[in-house]
Amino acid sequence: MKAVGYNIVIETETPGTKKTKGGLLLTESQRIDVRYQEAEVLTVGPDVVGINEGDKVFFDKRAATRLEINKDIFHVIKYSDVVVVL
């Protein structure tokens, strides 16, 4: 899978859950006042500058488009939707 243009393919954790060291998924109350979500960058388009594969980013979660490939869920965002690179 390879992103094109200014697109970035990211992978997020299941919203509303948190994984413990032992692998258990714990539910969290979802906060609608939090607009940004953390994700890991899987691939970036050739026009994207300053973001690399493997980076952790915060992005506008309302701007993401879901993409399902082989029953795995990914998200596609634009370069302009990234607000923080960790």
C-alpha cells in the first residue's frame, strides 16, 4: 500500500478503548470535546514534507476517511489535517 499526493495512511487504535500491557482492551468514556486523535503513520505520499513512516501524529478525527483492506481498517487523511508530529 502506498499513499499518493498529499495523502497519509494511518492506523489508529479502536476508539474508546485502551490496551493494557497484558493485551486486555479497556473501554474509556468517549469525550466529544476532544477533536484530535493519535495515530501511527503507515505510508505518506510523495508530496508530504516533514512526516515519515512510523511517526506518531495527532490529526483532526473528523477529517479521516475509513479504508478497509483485507478486513483491516485504516484511515486516509490529508497532510493539512495533521496538527502535531511526535
